[in-house]
Amino acid sequence: MQEFLALNGNDVTDHQSGGGAADPTASLRLEVLRDLTIALAREVEALKERNSPDPMRRLNLYKEVRQFEINLIACALARTGGHQTRAAQLLGVKLTTLNAKIKRYGIDMLTIPADSERAA
């Protein structure tokens, strides 16, 4: 998976520096796409780390979706260094929607780790 992330990151960087008069939003769109790809890859890795669910265990769709949303929001906030506006853009939702979900799920902004890639 790490090789995938490295390749994906390099591909986006190569396309961004491709020269020529590019659409000014293209760079932002490529960055958002890269961030979403990384977030998705992290979620896949997190799912691999979980134990295989017991086939007899009863599943609850709402609980599973809730946990997935919490993890995705936390990942987006970490990727943006806690910047909610950029996290909302990254997730493709309105800022008010993100704020409502942060409050509904009780996500503590103080526990969101800063991403080392954004800190640089």
C-alpha cells in the first residue's frame, strides 16, 4: 500500500508541474483528489488491521456508517491540520454539514493529530 501512495503522490506532482498554462483550479482539484486517495488508502489500511468480523456477529448499518464517517472526518481534519474549511472541501461537503457532524459525533478537535505532510 505504501508503494501505491508513493506512486500516486508522484503522479499527481508530475502532472502539476507539467508546464503550460493550466486551469488555476486544476492544481487544487489534483491536490484534493490526492488527499482523498490518501484518506481512502488509510481507511483501507485501517480495515485490514481490524480482525475479521465474526460471521455470526450482528451488523448494524447505522453504527458502521457512523464509525466510518467519524474516522473519515478525523482523517480529513488531520490532513488539513484541523482547518475545518479545507477539511470540508476535501470531503466534498459544506462547512455547515461538517460542523454539524463534528458536533453530532462529538469529535474533539483537540485530539485531532496534525499531519506531518501539512506541517511542512
